[in-house]
Amino acid sequence: MKQESSKIRLSLDVSSELNETITQLAKKSGGSKSDILRKAIALMEVAVDAKERGEKVALLNKDQTVNREIVGI
């Protein structure tokens, strides 16, 4: 994700369930809700770029074998 010199404020409507998920992720990571959304967008950008290059996104075990492949992006 590119560093922007100025910020734009966005307003976002989410379900109460999604709000709770974002809140819990912020607590677990020690960040803010905005941090969670910025990181989610950065992760999505990586996934979309990988897909465009014909690559896949996956979670690896400690021994570097694929545990889960992320699909649907």
C-alpha cells in the first residue's frame, strides 16, 4: 500500500457483528479499528496482486507445508 501525504475521512456502515469482530481484532493486536481496516486492505492488495501474477495465497505450518489456501479473492 502506498504512503499517502494527506488523509481522507471515510464513513462506513457495518453490521453489529462485523463491528464486534473489528473491535476484538483491534484489542488482540493492540491497535485501533482504523489500523485493522488499513491492514485488511493492505493484505487484500497483496492477495489481489498475487492472483494477477498467477500466484496463490496460503497459510503455512511451522514446517512450511501448506495448511490452508486462501480462495475467493
